[in-house]
Amino acid sequence: MLPYLILGATYAFAAAVQPGPLQTYVVSQVLSNGWRRTLPAALSPLLSDGPIILLVLLVLTHLPAMFDRILRCAGGAFLLYLAAAAYGTWRSWDDRGRGADVPKSARQSVISATIVNLLNPNPYLAWSLVLGPLLLKGWRESPVNGIALIVGFYGTMVLTLGGIITLVASAGKAGPRVNRGLVGLSAIALACFGGYQVWSGLAG
């Protein structure tokens, strides 16, 4: 059991700290809406990955490569939409250090983060190429091993995302001008990730 727990935790930490669409979105939300409204977004992998796991284990391995391209384009389009929203926050930033738009609630942050992850090819690739085969292997040996892998992975993923949110919130206390600049950078990062995903989907 312990090896599978460690494997799940190690892979989750590596995945959580790598720059990606979900991480970029979470950072932009901390800067725009504050850490309290954003912290529940750390739970988004728990909501999004259930359907992803089922899809990968039951269906995805039999689908053509075109599906991955479609998924990348759809995810890129959604990230570009989020980039436009972050840009709107940056433009409406006032002297008190916040955007003029109504901040997202915690529920809205979780929903948006879940959508980002559902449209992100990385979880599909991770579960189809690495975690899925490992889960099946562990489950065949003993169901406890499969459960340990899942617990290690998602426990570490949620804790690491929560830590990222806390760190960004601490760095965001530098003042309204710095925060506005960081919001602008997050809009650029979201746009870059979105543009790259659309490009990679179209280029195949």
C-alpha cells in the first residue's frame, strides 16, 4: 500500500507545481478575488477528475487522436475567455486595489476551475498514460493499493494547490499597483496558455 501512496503523492506534487492552465487560473483568481474566495478552487480536481478517470479507463483509449486535438482547442478557447475576464479586471482596477467588477464567489471559482481542468488535456494524458495503468495494476494486486494511489494523489494535489493559493496571497500584499500588475501578467499568461492550446490542437 505504502509504495502506491508515495507514488500518487509524488506525481500529484509534480503535477501541481508545474505551470499549467489550472495553476494560472488559480493565481489570477487570488489576485482578482482574494484567497478566501479562491481557496475552495483547490478542490476542483476532486470534481473534475472523476469523469476524466471513467472516460480514460472506459472510452478514451479507443478514441482517435482527433479527440485530443478537439479537447485542446476547446480548452484553449475557454482559457482565452478567462484571459479576457482577467484583462477586464486589470482595466477596471481602482485605487483601493481591486477591480470594479463584482468578485467571483467561492462557488463560482470552484465551477470555473473545474471547467478549466475538464478542458485541460493534461489530466486525460496523465490518467491514460501513467495513473490509469498504475491504478489498474494496484487494484488487481489489492483494492487497497488502488485506493492508496488515489488518496495519495488527490490529498497531495489539494494541499499543494492550497499552498500555492496561500503563497500567492502573501506575495499579493505588496500593494495595489503591484497587484494590478500581477493581474495583468496573469491575463497574459492565461492568453498564452489558451493560444498555445488552440495552436497545438489545430497543428495536431
